[in-house]
Amino acid sequence: MGKDLLEQLEKVKSLVRAHGGPRREVYLDLENSGLAFEEALAALQEAYRIYGNPSITHRPGWRALEVILEAEVGLMDLIGVSDGEIIFTHNGTEANNLAIMGFAKASRGRRKILVSQIEHLSIKFPAERLQENGFKLVEIPVDEEGFVDLDYLAGQVDGNTLMVSVAAVNHEIGTIQDLKAIAEVVRDKSPEAVIHTDACDALGRIPLDLEKAGVDMASFSGHKAFAPKGVGALYIREGIKIDPILHGQLSSQRLWPGAEDVPAIAGFAKALEILRRSFDECRYKMRRLRDLLINGLLGNIDGVMLNGPKGDRRAPDNANMSFLYCEGEALTVELSLRGVYVSSGSACTSRTLEPSHVLLAIGRPYEIAHGSILMKVSPMHEEEDIKYALEQIPEAVSRIRSISPKVMM
Ligand SMILES: Cc1ncc(COP(=O)(O)O)c(C=O)c1O
């Protein structure tokens, strides 16, 4: 065993010990890892007793297949599609990679791929890999709230365009894109170009009617939709051809070989069922808590700004704030001592300490992008949680500012 590994383990243990015992704990880092509905966790536990392999023809196998088909029906219903198929992966990253790489692999002729400047890294990186392999990648710029520039998009789509990928909801700043308008622009210029949306942050937060919107493929992540981790999904419209990017033993998932995580899929199916029966209740609750959090911070701290759009054009769970003269990473640690867990800047890039590409793309200067934290609420949070966060965040910000060399306020 490596010395480095043991040292790292010791360090993390001492961090956990040092951060023990706050008065209350409020977990708002749902970007990095989501919270699940209790009923979905119970469904996952229950399904651990379903031991069959869904591609095998005996009773335990059929029972496992039943779980998967139920999840497929539930997801299609919630996203407003009636044809095509759902491929269950193990997370949203795999679904996005399958959409981008698998579709490009199956393509003959067209070589141009368009993605927005603010896509999740699980879209951005595969698209960049394709560029290294001879595809042409174009990044569509966004405005200061993160909405894609439709005129620029219209100018770029042509007979060489293979696919356009724009997230329905941006994971960092909560921008809700107009998918229908995007699809219309694309179809007008090139009816054969395929439209993919990363809907990981949209499922369970905004109404989705993908068939009506003209979307051909969409990716989902279980833990972003209040289900347990271990499951993601890709919707593929009838007639869209994708090549597998993984190879191995045939499973019930035509394009994703290997053992399915049937218990996680059962948990996902339960979360989808809950969302279908109480969708409005969930999103209005999130919206109320989100506004309490955002307005509470804007009203009580100097030098704070909201990143992304306001009101109905913003996802109901998302609060992304920048605090001037306050380094986001330091604030995350200070808040952890107080039992409030948030992510600094982009969750996905926080380990590299680079400012988020999303915040830079909407025009935030480097130091403001660096001083941002991302918080997400869920239907499982209560007003008391947000009130506790609102007590702790201003104190944490003034403490970090008091020790920051840049303080001028
Ligand atoms: C918009 C978006 N796409 C993709 C992903 C990746 O999903 P997963 O964490 O399930 O791999 C995330 C995760 O945070 C996301 O927010």
C-alpha cells in the first residue's frame, strides 16, 4: 500500500474529526451528490432481493426485467415521449458519453458538432475528444444569464452539422434553455441534424415535453433526480442510430453491456413515480426555499451577487452566489465547520481549483468566479434548514473576509 494513500487517509480522518459536531447539518451540495427520496431508498433496498439477471429467461430474470421496464415506462411518461428507447447506464456521465461518442461513431459523412459554451464536462470533454479525431467542434456562446445565442447558432448550423447538444437546465447557474426554439433553429437550417439535451438537472425540476420540443436524445442522472446513485439513462428517439462504445456480455441494455444495477434502477423508478404524482408540489417547494435562500443572502451581505437568471427562467433548486473578496474554497471549508455543506464554484472543477468555465462564459471576471458557491435545495429540505444556512453564511463570509488580504469593504 502506498505511503501517500495512507497519509491521505489519515488527513481525511482528521478533517472529519475536526469538522464534527455542528449544531445542525444542512446539505446543499446536491450538485456533487444528490439527496434521495426515502421511498426511493426503500425501493432500492427491497430490490436487492431481486437477484436475477434481466437478460435471462427464468422467473428471477423476468422479475429484474420487470423493474427495468417499469423504470423505462415511468421515465418516458415524465419526459413526454411515446416512441424510442431508454438505455439505463450507471450515471449521467455515461449517458452523455454514449450520446456524443456513440452517435458520432455511427455517423457517416457529417462532421460538425455544436455544443454550448456552458455544458457539463461530461459533454464538453467527449466533444473535445471527437475534435481530436477529426470532427469539427463549435462552441455556441451564451449571454450573461447563460442563454444560448440563437443567431450565432443559426449561423453555424449547415449541411455538415451532425449534432447539437445543449443542456435543458445548466447545472451551475440554473439557466432553463428554450429547447423548442433551439430545435426550430437547427431544423430550419439542417433537418437531419440531431438534437441532444443533457437533462440531468432538468428532470424533476421543470416540466419536460421532449417530443413536442423536437429533441432526439436526452440524458438523465438518478442522483440528480432524487433517486439513489448508480443509475443514469439515455433516451434515444426511434430511428436514431447509435453505435456501442462499450463491448462485453450482452445485457438487457442494447447499447450498454454488463450487469445492470437493478436495485438502483428500482430506486430510480420509485423516484420517478413520486415525481409524477407530486411534481408541482416538489418544484413549488424548491422554488420557495430557493428564493428564501437567495433573497436572504442578497439582503444581508454586502458585495454579493447572484449568478444566472432570476425567477421562472431559473431552475427552482439552484442558488449560485458570488461573494466579493471571499475565496469560494475557503468559504466551503468555513461553512463545513458550521454544518452547512455547499460546493465552491463548479462542483466538477472544484478539485482543480480552477474557476468554473460556466461563470467565465457568462462574463464573470476571474476573481468573482473564484468567489462563488453553488447551493441546491430539494423537496427534502425544510424552511428551518434554509434559515440555519442564512444564519451561518453571513458569519462565515465575514470571517473569511476578515482574514483575506483583499478586504476593502
Ligand atoms: C448537467 C449534468 N450533466 C451530467 C452530470 C453527470 O451526472 P453523474 O454525476 O450522474 O455522472 C451532472 C452531474 O452533476 C450534471 O449536473
